[in-house]
Amino acid sequence: MKKLGMLLTILVLVTGMAGCSTTANQDKGKDDKTVVVGFDNTFVPMGFLDDKGETVGFDVDLAKEAFKRIDKEVKFQAIDWSMKETELNAGNVDVLWNGYTVTEERKKQVNFTEPYLQNKQIIVAMKNSNIDSKIDLKGKEVGTQQGSSSVEAIEADKEFQTSLKDGKPVLYDTFDKALRDLEVGRTTAVVGDEVLIRYYISQKGTDDYKVLDDNLGLEDYAVGTAKKNKELADKIDGALKEMKDDGTYDTIYKKWFK
């Protein structure tokens, strides 16, 4: 029994040392030169997968150029956008950069850079419908993406939200799914980011849609970092300022927003 006890003690010590060694090796193997960008790979034209499966977009181009200027490699990691703050604060990604809207609620969870682009929450319906304003959507099904700022915009307009069927929007994993359901008549309208909606319509190459004059307000896009990582946010701010000053930002903007 004494020998057995000694063997168990030795086993525990060896296991603990191995665990420490493994952890030390993992920490040593971390690449401090690489920044992991969390993004929604369906959010056109900010960050998405093209027909070849490559990660492209306005924010993708901005991020690549910005991190090159601060001497960092960049890796893009698709995440569940409804869990974005959790992914960031768990350390699974270093930044959120994908049409990420600044809100008061999000400011409590992340550190934002200065805004680099303004957006608007718009409402789109099919052209052959009789929907011309928010009032016409009373009792109707309106879709949007779960976890998006579009949901917050709808919730902020209490009168509009309560007027919808069941008093709430129909939530989808992606805007792409929401817009496809609109096209087949499962919903009457979609609330979404103007940059996404107008790009989607332009790529369809049809006149089947109409954007209502009513909207749910202006908002700013910024890059989000963990609260403890303000230094990285400051460096990104510096790189974006340089890009705007030397015309690089405008060149990238014109590439995606003709």
C-alpha cells in the first residue's frame, strides 16, 4: 500500500509537470505578430466569401492594409455573429471588424476605435408589393439578422416593433437568408444595413426591389477590441488616419462602393 501510494504521488507530480510544460509550450508558440479578425462571412460587401471561397470585402481590404502598416499579420476567422462579443472577450478573436455598429450597449462590452464609415438602417420590400412606408407593414412579417444592429434599431422604434406581426421581427442566421425569404414571399420586408442591402440589390441586377423612404436611423461602423486591448485599437486608429490622409482609404472605398 505504501508503494502504491508513492507511485500515485509520483504520477500526480509527473502529470502536473507535463501539464505545466504543455502550457508553457503553448504560450511560447503563440504568434504575437498575428491578429485574428472575427467576421460574418456572409456580410456583403464588408467581409464575405466570393465564388472562389476567398475572403474579400471592403473591411477585409481595410484590415489587410491597416495591419500591414502596424507590422502585423492578419487572419480572418468566420464566427457566429450573434456571439461576437463572447468570442472577442474569450480571446478567440482579437478584433471585430465587419460592419460592426457602435451602440451604447456594445460600448459596455468592447473598446471601439474611432468610426470609419457611416451606415443607415433601411427597409426593403419587393417592388410589386403595396408597401411604401413603415405604416404599411402593420401586422406584417419583417425579417432581419439575429444579433445585428438592425434588431436593436427595430427594438428602439417601439411603435414600429409593436406594429409588426407578433410584435417582433422574424430572425435569421444571415441577411442572405432573410432576403431570400423576402424574394419568395415568406416575409413582406427586411430591415438591414444600407451598405449590405444596396450591394445585394446591385449584384442581383434586377429592379425587383424597392427601398422605402422611411429608415430606422444613422449609425457608425468602428473596429472593436477587448477592453484590455486598447493599445491595439489606438494603433488601428493611427493606421486608418494615415490611409485617409494618403488616399488609400478612398481607393478601397471606390472599389466596393461605386
